[in-house]
Amino acid sequence: MKKYPLVVSAILMAATANVWAGHDDDQRIIDAAAKHQVTAAQAAKAKDETAVTLTGTIVRQIKHEHYELQDASGKIGIEVDDDIANAKHLKVGTKVKVMGEVDTHRYKPTDVEVVKIEIIK
């Protein structure tokens, strides 16, 4: 029975390491995206996991955590986790600057997984 606390400690340490790794990964994406301002059209053609910064206007909410962003070049889907922003903040007509990573898919259009968003006033 003495092994039980050790097992619990190991599980908690592993979970904590994953949380910290996520923060490091987000910061890596933000740093790279800051150097790569693109249009919606350019992001739609970029390679998977390319860090990008886009500026545009929310034109619609597609579904929970999924929105459509439009700039002068066109539209692209963005995925914004609730812990970053939610529908209360991202209404139609809201101008935003997003930093994230291009996410290509086999059977649906390319979108951007957002790690940081700024509402432009």
C-alpha cells in the first residue's frame, strides 16, 4: 500500500508537465506568428502548423468555438477556445487580431487554431 502515494505523485507530476508544455507551445506559436502577418487567403494556402497573425472582422459564428474571419482577401475559419474568448466577445462585426496555427484538414477547409486574440477597438 505504500506505493499508492508514489503512483498518485507520478500522475500529478505528469499532468503538470503537460500543462506547462502547452503554455510553452503557445508562446512558441505567438513568437513565430508575430513575425508572420498574412491575409486570410494566404493562411488558407499555408502549410499545416504554420504560425500566422491575421487581422480581420468576425462575420459569423459557425458553431461553438468556430467563427469566420474576413479581411480584404477573403474569409477563413478560426477556432477560438472558450478560455481565450467566447461568443459574448466575438460578435458579428468585431474586428480582431488573431495569432495561431494553420490547421489543414483532409475533408474540410483549412482554418486557424487561435492561441491569442486581441479585440481591436
